Amino acid sequence: MFGIASNLVRGYHRSAARQFRAFRREAARVRGTSEFEDDAVTRLAAGSQRPRISYALSQLRTEEAEVVLLFALAELSYQDIAAAVGIPEGTVRSRLSRARNKLRNLIDINDESNADDE
């Protein structure tokens, strides 16, 4: 049941985020293109990192990856994640902290191996 709730919350926040981005793009278009161009550059840079981030996320335990995705993609608060997953807020914080450290290490290791390849 918590999985269903988690998916519903994730879908709602994804939809709200899409709507917010659409409003922001339209506002940037009306005001000028500088903000839109900055956003486009940021998206392109982030897109180039997608394979590395996907790999790093796949190396996390399921519970850690779920908390990271609810926090980063769905932009849920610690309280909302705790309610969606059915765990205490302190557990959300510790899982998120542990996952961030693992991701940081995995991405650093990947950076070093890419530098060796060049």
C-alpha cells in the first residue's frame, strides 16, 4: 500500500513540477531569453551526467534509492517521504545521508577511472 501511495505522490509532484517548469519557461520567454538559455545550458550539462548518475543509483540498496528519488525527483520533504514509505523521519534522514555519501564515492570512483582511460 505504501508503494502505491509513494507512486501517487511521485506522480503528483512530477506533474506539478512539469507545470511549474512550463510556467517558468513562458515567463522567461516573455521577459527575455537569458533565463531560458541558462536553464537550457544547465539541462544539457545535467543530461551528459545521466549515465553516470544512473549507474551510481543502481548500486544503491533499494531503500536508499527510493529515498533519494523521492527527495530529488519528487521534491518531497523528509516528513512526506517518511509518510509515503512508512518509516520514521530520522530513518529517512539517515538513509538519505548514507545514500549521498555512497553516490559521491561512486561518482568520484567513476571520474577517476574515466581520467585513467584518457
